[in-house]
Amino acid sequence: MSMFDKNISSEKRESLELAEASRETEWKYPSFALKLFHGIIDWNLIHPFPAQSTDDKKVGDEYIRRLEKFLKENLDPDEVDRTGLIPEKVYAGLAQLKAFAIKIPKEYGGLGFSQYNYNRIIHLVASYCGSTAVLLSAHQSIGVPQPLKLFGTDEQKKRYLPMFAAGTISAFALTEPEAGSDPRQMTTTATPIEGGKYFLINGEKLWCTNGLIAGVIVVMALTPPKIIKGKEHKQITAFIVETNSPGIQNVHRCQFMGLHGIQNGVIRFKDVRVPRENIIIGEGEGLKLALMTLNTGRLTLPAASTGIAKWCLHVARQWSRKRRQWGGPIGEHEAIALKLGYIASHTFAMEAVSWLTSAMADDKKKDIRIEAAIAKYFCTVHSWKIIDETLQIRGGSGYETSSSLRSRGADYWPVERVMRDVRINLIIEGTSEIMHLFIAREALDPHLSRSKPLLSSHTSAKEKLQAFLAAGTYYALWYPPLWFPAMKSYHLSHPLDQHLSYAANSSKRLAREVFHQMLRYQQKLEARQSILNRIVDIGTEIFVIACVCSYGEYRNKNGHPNSLDLADLFCREAKKRIETNFHESSSPLDRMNVRVAKKLLAEEFTWLETDIMT
């Protein structure tokens, strides 16, 4: 079976098929984002806005007060940036606060907090110290606690979860020097010995955040391949590995442009003996574990990005009032006012997306794989733009380090440090480019599921005919209504009602666009990433408009009527971007860019690289 272009290379085909085999194949619960790509705004899935319950908020408020007090008294983020070290007293204090067991159930000694409260905590810490936020989130968003909660056996949970409640730190070891985002290139192996009772792990892992200080890590490794229908299939398996095991060596601590306090490095495994009981889920299920863990694991990034955006809003507001140029505060000049409007409205949108997806994760009755990816993509992109605009508003003082500003008696907001720390968010836990591909694949899933039997060489003629008739019937009923205006079934405050109507009609327009592009390119569509990117960007903007309408209505009715100003401005900006993407759905500039890139790679433009030192 293949749904991929027959002209692609065998290596690329193998990579795609491995990823395809590891993704979730069923939509057990409804997905608001999935539906909007198919012309449906299911308003009831996100409205009324799923606000945090009073009791749950009270628990979070009390803990956040304690954590904020501890961090203010014991942690200097600029010192962490300068020395590259989070002080030992901070590790000890965080352990005492059970900050390494935020979502671990109380029966194992953890706090047992909701995803909402966990994200609120990361939101707070990220606004203060990026390195500490990454320490906490890498440990329990993608580290051992989350996979164990989702897939661990009772024995695994009893053995390891109490360790994290006591302060043990964990990490996730997937990436390798030559593999990057392509797991097919993985070379770390886990060879069964003693009749399969144990495995010997050999290989090297790169960019293991927390890996150099972790007591326990999840290691992805190749176990012996399986023959399925006469074809060899790679098996990637997830192992729980204790770092005091013989054969583990911390080879190198990586240094980055930001997040100087994180313990990220290269770990080498030489005949590391691990019992079969330490496999999570099952043999060959490692990549599936990674993908499913990331569905909720990614949600810390929107929360962290929103915390940073709020910090930027605070700095930009204060400086724009205080700094005077040409006879008045700089914030009163239109050039700066435009930046302030963007920062405020998009921070509001990021908050709406962060808390909506947090609530969805706690609800456990919605499929959030697309929602989480959109939230990660949207919030990280705009947090980067917001810190960039904040630095521009600060001018030279934004480019100067906080220690230099402090030493000369100036306002010492660490804008340049925050900028360095924030940039990685567009890369970790799925780059923006990978997010585009992931969202596109999941959004197109209903179409691909219908076409799969027609494209499969394993489908009989009778089955192909049945699939063709079923697909024909479906599209005959589904497609024509996409041309009719969306029926209004909601009552919102003005102007939110207009914006939601626009989102509903744009959803239908997007569904038509997706269908037309699939008919035009068929199997080759997966290679037309410029088209897929615009489809995803349109869907993202529609999703966020709907979130903002729901959140704006909630805020408006709970004491913040001026939230409508923020919602209105964001929706109008998002509408501009949507219309631009629809207009350029298949731009001739795409092919021109690709042609130039091919010539560049063929070294036809080396004359442009002269008169420099390399």
C-alpha cells in the first residue's frame, strides 16, 4: 500500500511509510480543528469557553504563589545566563516543592495537578527564567513521567514515579547526529540477549535536554526488524534507562545561543544492559509513543510562549509611556502604537489558544493532536515576533544586556536574553516546518482514508469498486453545501458574531480549496509544501479566530468588556492573513524560488559568495 507519489526516492518513501505506520489511525473523539479543515465550525466544542473550575484554580493559585516566592528569593535568571548553571539550591527547592512531579498522581507522591495548572506553572516560570522552564517542561512533558502516565505498566509506575516526586530528573533521548527529524536514519540499537530477557543498547544520542543531570531517561533504539507481508519493517522501541547503569557516558555538554542554564548534551551508550520489563508500550511501538506523548507535551510551549508575550507586553507598555521623544511618549507615535496594538491583540489570542487547549487536554473527550500542533505553531511564531517588536521599541537599550544596563543605572529589562532564549521554541518539539507537515497530514486524513483503498495494490477489484462508490456518494453529499453560506447558530456580542461568521464561511472555502488541490495534484500534493503550508496557515488563523471569539465572549461577560477591542483587532489582522493566503494559494513565485534553490545547490551562484572570509 502506498499513498505517496510513485516518483519519490526509495529512502524518502521508507521514511514516510515509517512515520505513517506510527501515527494514530483513528479519531475516537471529535476534533474542532479537524472539522474546520472540512468546512465545519462545530461551535459547541469550544463554547462556552472551558474556563478552569473554581476549585482547580484555587489549587493552582496557592501553588503558584509559593513557587513565585521561592524563585524570586533564590533564582537570578541573569546569573544563570552568565554562569550557565542553575544553582543546586534551586534544584533542591524545586524538588521540595514537588515541581518535578506536577502531574504525577498523588498515589505516587506527586501533586496530581491538571494540565491547566501545569501549564499555568510553566507559563509563570517561562516569564521569569527560560532555562528553568525548560528544565521543568522537558522533564515532564516529554521525559519519563508523561510516557509512563500514558502507557506505563503498574510495575513501572510504582518503581519510577515516586522517584520523580522525590526530585529525580528525567530526559528523552530520540535525536541522533545524523537522524534529525527522520527516525529512519536512527542507528542506536537494542540487541536482545539471554533469550530476549535483556537488551544491550549501543549508540549515541544528541540534544538530550536534562540528559546530563537525569537519573532516568527514555531511550529510543532499533530492535530487530520484523517481516510483515514479505517486507522488512524497522522497529523503534522505547526503553526506560537508569543513568547509573554501566556503559553510559556523558560525552559533551552542548552550548546554545540562549537557554544557557539547560543541561543538554550528547550521551553515548556502550553495551548498556536493560531488562525487557523496561520497554514502554511494546516492542516496535517507540515512535508511536513519541508522537502520542507530544500531543499533550507540546502544550507547554503555547503556555510558555504566552507567559513570555505577557512579559513583553509589560515591558513595552512601561517603556512606551516612560520614554519621550519629539515632545511626547514614544507610545503616542503611530509607528510604535502599531507595534503595541499587535503585541496586545496577539498576546490575547495566544492566551485564548493556550487555555482552550489546556482545558481540552483535561477534558479527555476531544482529540487534540491537531489543536496541540496548531497551538504550538501559532504561539511560538508570534512570541518570536512579539519579542522582536519589543526589542525594537526598546531600541539600543533592548540590544544591551541587563547587567550592563543595571551597572549604568538604567532600566534593566533583559530583553536581549529573552530574545535569545525564545528563538528555540520555533524548533523544539517539532519545528514550524514539521508542524506544517504534521497538521496537513492529520487534516487531510479523512480524504486520504477514503482514497487509500483506491491506491493500494493489496485491494481487490471488488473492494476498489466499493471504495469508489462509497467515496463518490460521500463527496456528492459533502461538496455542494460548501458553496452555501454558513448557517448562523450562535449569538455573540458585536463584533464577535461577525468574525465568527467569517470564520465559518472561510472554513467552507478552505475545505473547497483542499479538495481542489487534492484533485489537481493527487499523490504529488505531499511534495507541494508551499500549498500545504498555506492551507495549514489558513486553518490555523480560522482556528485562532474561533478561539478568540469564544474567549473574548467569556472575558467580556466576566468583567473585561475591553477584551472585545483586543479580539476585534486580532480577528481583523488574522482575516488579512487569511485572504492573502487564499489569494496566493498556488503562487508562481514558489516554482521560481525552487528553481533558484536548485541552481544554488548546484553551485551556480558561487560568484555571489565572493569577497568574504569563511
